[in-house]
Amino acid sequence: MTNAGRSEGFLGFSRTIYLLGASNLVMSAGRSAAWLFLPILLYTAYHLSFLYVGFLVSLVIPVSLLAALIGGAASDRYGRRPFVAYPPLANALVSLLLFTYWSEGLAVVMGLWAATTFLGNVGGGAQNALMTDVSEEERRMSVFSVLRVFGNVGFAIAPALGGLLATQFGIPVVFLVAGVASLSGGLLLTLYLEETHREKVPSSRPLRERASFPFHDSMFLAFGVLGVGLTLAAGQFGTALTLFSVGVRHFSYEQVGWLYSLNGVIVVTLQMPIAWGLRRRHLLWMAIGTLCYGAAYMIFYVGLVYAAFLVAMGVLTIGENIVSPLQNTIVAAMARPEDRGSYFGAYTAITNGANVFAPSLGTLLLGTGNALVLWGTFALLTVSVAAGYLALRKWMPRLP
């Protein structure tokens, strides 16, 4: 652990947290627009059905699962910095290639999207472990929330800006923006990020064993199973909602952009106050946050006007503000310092595994032509998952 990693900055948080936050702000401003508009590009430029778009997006998700497992376990052995700082530089190149060759066919588009997905996820476990390395246990909820605030400043800007640019210059321009943003964030990390973890004597435990170690922890597995259900439900926030907004409710690109920008604005303004109020009963709050998704989905179903979608996005974002940092806080509490990267990587892999099915399942239900089938199904799923968190709170009281 470096001394710099523990040195205090504004509000007593490590300066490393603010460095990660600044880089995430820049990169999120590009990546989130690309993530939102890729399904619309496939739907409008390639004239694919909702189901086919969902299938293609799902087809790429296993790449993120592999990236999370490898990156998280390797960061426990080789250090956090290489897996946090360098992938964004490579991702910048891939995004620029996607901007240049988006019209060369589905195989090219999805191959490049798979590459950017791998590079975007290989550092996730390492980054979460790094933040845990430089923070005290009682402040981790706030630390993860600080990083979300930074990232969502970028998310608040990107969709609205992406919608305007897509309207003026075409959707592919968002990939150019993503490339420039990844390059900027990667350079910032490469120049200033210091290592926070390196084994004095590297263990001989193989990388495969490191990656699989968390799956022998029954408490972690139980929490992970519920994370699968939460991810399936929360995953409709992306592909299904964008396609529903454009293809069913006929909102414009700009309206879709502003809708998702509202999500970012609410995170920036309310994430820290919510975090300060969630110091106890974490699993109870996980249940409440999960139910917020279900409530929002029912508002999307009944809402025929744009204002109703704005209200629903507000309810959904409150739930996201609750569950997102809490998941990381709970996983951090389960892991030993030498296994943090592996635990975060494994949890990301489990939830990304659910994302394999989330887009295709959502678009399959959307393709029935009955909005209640889509939103009602996932609202019921949130009720089941919330009940699971309450049961886990009773059965495993050592969880926070």
C-alpha cells in the first residue's frame, strides 16, 4: 500500500478517490452515450427487429464476464494499476475504429463492440478493490458513492449531448466522442495513478484458483444469486427502455437523451445524501431500492406522455442510488484484503452473466406488443428479489 493512497484530500477522502472520480467523469461522458445509442443504431441503420437487437447485445455480454473474472483476480496478484490505467487507452482506439467502420456490416460492429466491452470491464474489479484499499471500512459506502457522483456527472452530460449530436451528425459520432473521452481518462490515470496493492511475496496460487475462490463462499453466492435477479430487472433500464421509448412511445433522440441525463442529474444531487443515511441495515435498504425499480417500470407502462417517463426515471434513479453503492459495500465486507479483486471480479461476473439474458429477454417481451408483459414481468421480479434480501438479512446476520 502506498502512502499516497492513504493521504487525505477534500472531505478526508484519499486523493486517489478523486483521481479515479475525475477519470470516470471524463470516460463516462463518452461511454454512456455509446452504450445508449448502439441499440438504436442497430434498430435504425441496420433495420433489425427489437428481438434481434436484444440478441446481439446479449451475445457480447459474456465477454464482460470473462474480463471481470480475469481482471479482478489478476489485480490481486499483479497489482491494481495496470488493469485500471491501461485498458482505457486501448479502448480509445477501438472506439475510433467503431466510428470509422460502423457501416461495414454487423460482424464488424459487434466485433468492435465486443472489444470495447472487454476493455471497459477488465478494470472494474481492480478499481473497486483499489478504492477499498484506500478507505476505512466505516467510510466505504461514502467512497463508492463519491465515485458514482463523479461518473454520473459525465452520465448527466453525455446522453443529452449524444442525442443532440446524433440528431445533427448521425449516431456514429457518439463513438468518436467515446474514443476521445477514453483517451483523456486513460492518460490521466497513466500519469498520476499509484499502485495501492502488491503482494510482498506473490502467491503461487494459480490465477484460475484465485478467480474461483469466492465461489466457495456460501454467503457470497447467496448474495450473488440475488444480484442476478436484481441485474435482470435493472437491465431493462438500458436496451429495452431505449427501444420502448423510440419504437413504441415515439420519443425523439433528444428526448431519450434528456431522459437519461435526468438519471445522471439525480445521482449527482442525491447520491451523497442517500449514502449518509444508509449506514445500517444494508440488506433492508437493498430490498427497498430494488422495489423502486419495480415501481418505476409500472409507471413506464401506464405513462403515455413524456412527463410520466421523467417521473418514472426519478423513482428508478432513487432505487439505483440505494443499491449500486450498497452492493460494493457489502462485497467489500465479505472479502479479505488479499482477495478483494477476486471478490469484486466474481460479483461483477455473476451480475454480467445475468446481463447476457437481460437485453434479449426484455426485447423478447417487448416484441409481444403488450407493454404490460414487459414491465409487469420485471416489476414482479423486483418483488421476489426484495423478499430474498429480507430473508438473507434474517439468515445471515453477519452481513452489514
